[in-house]
Amino acid sequence: MQDTSLWFPYAQMKHLEVNYEVETGEGPYIQLTNGMRLLDATCSWWCMIHGYKHPDITEAIHDQADKLSHVMLGGLKNGPAVALAKKLVEITPNGLNHVFYSDSGSVGMEVAMKMAVQFWQNQGLHRKFKMASLMRAYHGDTTGCMSVCDPEEGMHSLFSGLLPKHHFAPAPTAVFDATAEEVAPDIAALRQVFEQHHEEIAGFLVEPLLQAAGGLNMYSPIYLQEARKLCDEFNILFIFDEVATGFGRTGKLFAAEYAAVTPDIMVLSKGLTGGYIGHAATIATDRVFDAFWDDDPSKAFMHGPTFMGNPLACAVALKSIEVFERDNYLEKIAVLNQLLKDELLSFQHDEVLTTRVLGATAVIEVKNASSLAGIQDFAAQRGVWLRSFGCYLYTMPPYIITPEQLRKITQVMKAWFDR
Ligand SMILES: *Cc1c(COP(=O)(O)O)cnc(C)c1O
């Protein structure tokens, strides 16, 4: 009988065999108890951007733990939380000036949605309490987040009795370097949703440029620019979920920079702490913040998770950003991007539909998900930790990976099809 005390995510426990146990990690490698050492092509669900056991970040954890591991943010401030808020205001797109912390990407998105609804409520617009979202979107696993994930691919059908109904526009189809003309139909479809429902839409949520868990759909910055105009025209807050795209994944510090667009609210998590401890930041513009600024206590923002502003997490995030800047990660990412393009964009195979690359993200999309059955063990036997989902075989490596190490990952991805 297998031990079932530990319940794994997204897996049928009856048929699940987890044979790999991680003991340590260093740089881009995870070290297993069975002696195997694997290059992590997934960055542990995309968050370990510095790789494992980074000496500076590990030291920051030790130093902060010696002073203060946790204290409530209710009525008390702490140094790392204050300093990180200042730093995030400095590095995020111009105009995002107010940081609200929480403990994970999903909760950060819940905070963004509540903030958008209360923003309108505080101004007497009581009908604006729905969201607009995109097909192929993924915004997290909590109930509110599930309700704005793709209603077909996501878990809507199973939980439809529980979930509130929101409005959906088609997933953007115009690719990253599309022309304005090619983006126009995507925008026309969005306009239609706004025209019909704007009176009840509080916010429009997007994963800018890269719909990640929805199949690594990469789309045009022009879409973001045009959607910004539509949000202004129809009085809808524009909310960027940069939980996956933030901190370099698309090749710039934030995906928003490609479009030179400032959202009304931006959410960061995953790369925020370099993955070392869970935390999230929901960052708002003055316009959003000012709607809560009042003598009336009931207009205060009504949220406050236990671990928000945790000093350990904030100290780690500060160090993570310092290392990112000090070690010129954007230059490293540009090198990785060129390598991924060279290695994968021209790759062809009968089972492969297409390949895409953006920043330090690459995907081979296959025609049938069954083509990828068994890839995990195949790759592990060749020293690489790869985990496909659906029709998508992807890599989002840590930025400290060397070109030689990354080439090993792309070679294993391709070797799978030629086995
Ligand atoms: C991972 C992810 C989330 C959810 O973050 P958790 O920390 O897993 O709750 C939300 N949005 C996007 C775009 C993500 O990739």
C-alpha cells in the first residue's frame, strides 16, 4: 500500500507514483535522494528565477530570521515591508504607487478583484461588481479566481454551482509581433463585450502578453494598448495579472513595459520573492487609491490576510530584486531568449503543431496531448526536470542557467520527438 498521508495537486492519487524526492537544490539543479541530479526546466512552477540555494538570498533569510520572522501588519509596520513597498513603486510602471500585500498569487488576484469592486462602490456605482476576463485565462485556484479562469479549460463545469458568473472575451489571437490591423479583430471582440456589459463590469483582467497556464498563448502588446483605451472609454479598471510574467519572464522586467501601458492595478507574486517564500503584491494607481481615501471608515479597503507584509518574505523580495538588478538579469534573459529561438523556432515534427518563444519562455505545442505521455521520466533519465501539461511542452528556466545548460534542456525537448 502506498502512503497517502500526503495529497498531491492535480493528480489522481490512485494512479500516482511519485518516485522523485528532492533533498537539496543548487543553482539550476535539484538533487534527488536517489542520487539523481536534474536541471530544472520549469523553475518550480516558474518562480525560482535565481535557481536554488542562492547564497545572497539564503543569507537574507538567515539575517531577517535573526531579527524578526513575522509580525502582524495590523497597526504595526516593519522595515522590510516599508522598504519593499517603496522599491516596488519605483520599479513598476509609472503611476502604480500603492502596494497591498498578501500571501500568494491567487490571493493577490482576489485582492485586485475586491479592490476593483469597492473602487466603484465607494463612488456610488453599485452595479459594477462583475469582472471581464479572457478565454484561456488562468488567474489562480481559489473560488473567486476560478470564476475568471477559462470557463471551458478551467474548472467551471465542475464547480459551476459555486462560482459567480463573469463576462469573457475571446483569447487574443494576434501574435506578439502582429500589426495593428491583425490585432483589430481581437479588439473588436473585446469592444463587443464591453458595449453589452460595461455597466456591470468593474475590472478587466489580463495576463499581459503571455497567457501562461492557459497554454502559453503569446499575444501582441498592441492588444494591451487598445484594451487600455477601451477600458478608459467604458469606465472599467484595467488589471494586469503579472504573477507569471513579472520579473523578466517575457524579456522585460514587466510585460506592461512592451506596451508602455500602466494598468490601474497590477498583481505580482511567483518571481517577487524568487520563489523562496510565498508572497504577493497588489499595486494600485493614485486614482484607485484615492477612491478609498476618505473620512468615512467604511470606505477603507476591507481585506487583510494574516501573513501580509511578512518581514521574512519582504526581506527576501528586496534581496531578490537587488540581485536581479546587480547581476543584470535582463541581459542574461536576452541571451537565453536568443538561444531558445535558435534551438526551437525552426523545430518541426509530425506530432508538433507549433513552437513559440517570448523572453525566457519557450513552448513546443503538440497536436495531441498523448504525444507527451512519458516525457517526464524520459527527460529525468537524461538529467532534466520537464513537466508538460496538456499539449504543451515548455521551459521557463531560472535566469542563472548557463547557455550550455539551457541547450541541454532544449536538446532533451527535441530528442523526445526523435526517440
Ligand atoms: C500561478 C498564477 C497565479 C496563482 O498564483 P498562486 O501563488 O499559485 O496562488 C495567478 N495568476 C497567474 C498568471 C499565475 O501564473
